[in-house]
Amino acid sequence: MQGWRKRSIATGVVALVMVTSGCYRDGGGVAGTAAPGSTPQRELVTTTPAGVGQVDKVTWALYRGTTSIDPITAGDYPEITVTSLLCESLFRQAPDGSVEPGLATRLDFPDPKTAVLTLRKGVTFWDGSPMTAEDVAFSIERNRDPKGGGYWVPVLNRVTSVEATGPLEVTMKLKRADYWLRNVLSYMPGMVVSKSYVEAKGKDYGTVKGGAMCTGSFELGQWRTGDVLSVVRNDGYWNRAESPLVRQIDFKGIPDEATLTAALLTGEVDGAYLELPLSTMEQIRASGTVKVYHGPSYLIDALIVADVGRGTLSDVRVRRALSLAIDREAYIKTLYKDSARPARALGTPGTWGYEQQTFQSAWDALPGPKTDLETARRLVQEAGATGKTVTFGMSNELNKLATEANLFRTAAEKIGLKARLKAVSTDAYSGFFLDAKARADVDGFFTTNYPNWADPGALYATLSLPGGPQDYGHYRNPAVADLLERARGTEDTRQRAESTVQAQKIVTADLPWIPIVAPDTVLVLNAKLTGATVSSQHLFAPWAGKLGAVG
């Protein structure tokens, strides 16, 4: 599906962490401590304290300018960051990853093939018109329509019909039970737009020419192609209890690291979520102008095996050997500036949005990632792979890819493999995600990936189910597919989590993707401001609702 692929391209490589009182816990460890010689464990917080003072204008940096504010095509960081302030979803992801009521107050299943939404009273669009059941049904149907050019068709593939069945009621008929549906409606596929406005604007909706019409606490202000996009406080916002303190937020695309660093240190830019820590992080941390916050994240940095059925990496023993040979601590210090942690599995602690103890226990039972060259060499020898070549797709134009590729080349060579780096341009790197022919030239390529809500199963399904949106490597394990389908069709959350961790155990042993590290959410915020979210929730929910002056 394009949604995941767009993110893969945009990050240059490219569905919750255990959160207890805002802290991260890994394998029974205590937040803020680390074993000797390992990566320092920074305290993770889900939010900064709520702002208390009014602010006239805030300037926010994105890695590039925004191209669309239509939820059906908001699939990359700039678009998501802006759209999540303008539009609201039927359910809302909280900073700790849990899912709460949003524009809908309930989702009931009177039978396994029927889902009924109860909508909130009194919701209005920016123009003052009421949000109706027809608007909601229309918004969901737009996401289901494969001809609409949207990214989210696959996540609604169990819905067969959507109908307004009352003034505040929408009924969906399903092919089979889908208890992931509430979560699916907590991000872009669940965002509600005005039916009449979209029909009037047609294909221009969500663009500079057509604008938008949503229900959020901010509305679209000035937007010039290739320039600043402004959102302004919606003074007619239907939920008076959550009226923003900030009058206007200007979003600017700043791709250059030096320019962004200078803008943050001088106060020209007030804040940014960093996809990767800047090489200047120590300078930024030492500055009195800004503060740096670390929060739980859905992210996983991993190697995707291009095809588990061919090449040197087709033998799981070689994949395990390569994982054992990686120096994750050195990688974290070099690239992430101590803003990541070694990952035991793809479904990292930031994705544990429910039944956290079940996921914590399963995580603790997995082997801790470590460098073990002796065992790795033995596995390569047992596989008869000594001297065989592994080709990694990468790009020298992106520091992350170059650093990661050299990390894997060094690891491969230390355990008796030969390593080849296939370097392509930044634009061509997207071909590994979009084109099977491009993948045929490599054994593996790199991604920074995440599920769209706080559930490891949401990520595992994309790469483990035949025809899934990230079915790059043709990984087929019937037991995994059965467990994930069972999780999706199970109402009881404990049973759902149990099925998911069983699938995770198998995926982690099979290594169709090799998990490397779990990056933090990194927020840089002007010291005079507070109230922004510090977790992956900032991608999908109104992260600036409590942003304001410190005092």
C-alpha cells in the first residue's frame, strides 16, 4: 500500500513502548540506567507540561514542504504532521498509545459482521456547518474507493458497505469480524471531511488551490506553493475545553541540517520533530534557547530481506548470523546520538498500546540483542555460506543509509561473508520499495518503519500476509498469517495480544526483517514553549492542542 511506501521513501529509507509514568522500560531495566558500556538510557516522556500562556505565532520546521492536506493522501511526515492539526478522526490516539473516543463516542459490534458508530453531538466544521452521519459515511467511503488515489484502501478491506443509519449513527457491514477497525479509524482513514466541500472542490481538494474543510481546532490559513503553510486557531472550534493557546503555526520545509540548527538556536524556528537526530545534537542540547525531549516511538530501524526465497540471505542461519554480528551500540552512538535503543523485535515497546504486561513479558523472553561473532561465524559455516556475497541496497547521498550499509558490510565481512554495496541515488532508492525488479538486484535494503497505531500486529501484518502493503520479501509462514488474522478477528484484547506475541516470536526467529534499533521520538522545542506531544501520537492526533507559553 502506498501509505507505508511513501513513508519509506520520505525518510530516505523508507501499526507501543511500555510507558509507565512516562518512562521507558526495556527487558526489566529501569529508565535512566544502562549496563556498563551500553547506550545511556534517557528518560522518555509522552508529553511536555501543558502550556499556560497565549502565543501569537509559532514557526515549526518540517524536512520539506507540505504537498497535500487531504487525509486520504497524507502518508508522509510533513503531510501527516499538518493534517493531524486540521482534521479529527473518529477515534483519537492518546500520547501513551491508547485509543480514545474522538468524533465518535462508540464503536459497537452487534454481530461479528456489523460495526455501528455512534457519533458525538455538536461537532461542526470550520465554516460552522454541522458534522453529519452523511459526512462520516462519505469520508470512510473515500478511503475505501480504489479509484480515489488514496493510500488506505487495504486497511479497510473487510468493510463491504458504509451507510448513515441515523442522525448520529453510521453502520458498516463487514466481510468478517474486524476488531482492528477502531484503531484504523484513529488516524488518517478515520478523519472526517465535509462532503459538500469535497464534492464542490473535486480533485483540487487538499491542495493549494482547493483548500480543505475539517473539524479541528486549527484551520487552514495562508498556503503558497513551495512556501510556508500556516494554520490558524479555529475560534469557532466545537470543543471549547480544548481551544488552543497558539493563534498561528507556520510550517516551513528546511531540509538542510546546518540551516535547521541555526534556525533553532537563534529562535527563528520554535520547534521540530526530528526523524533522525542532527549531527549537531550536543550543540543543541547545550543551548539555552531550546530543550530536547525524548519520547516513546512506534519506529523500528531494520534491514528488509529483499526475498527470503533466494540469495545468500535465504538461509535463516545467515540472517541470524548477520543480526548477531551487528554492533548496535556503535550504530546508536554514531548515527542516533544516543537517541535509540537496541531492538529485540520489530514490535518495539513504543507500540504496546494495550495489554502492556503481555507484551512486556513476551519482550523479556526474547533474546537480548548482542554482538556474538563466534556464534555468527559458526552459523555461516553451518549454512555453507562462507565466502558468499551479500548485496545491500543503499545510497551514499543519505548519511543514514551510508552509515547503516557500512555497518552491515563490516558485520558481514567479520563472519566470513563477502559484502557488496549497491549505491543508488536518493530518488532511485525508492525503487526498492516500489519495484520488484529493483529488489532483484539486492539481498537486503534498509527502512525506518512504523505501524499506524500502537499494536505490533499492525506492523507484522504488513510484511507477513500475502499481498500485504509491505510484502517485499514474500515471507510466508502459515502459522504467522493465521495468528495475525486471528488477532484481527478477536474482540477480547488479552487474547488478541496473546495471538500477536505468538506471531512475533515466530517472526523474530525467522527474521524476514532484521530489527536493528528502536529510535526515540525526538522533539526540539523553544525553551519558552511547552505542551507539545513527545511520542508517535504526534503523527496522528492534534499534537499542538496544549502548546503554549511556559508562563
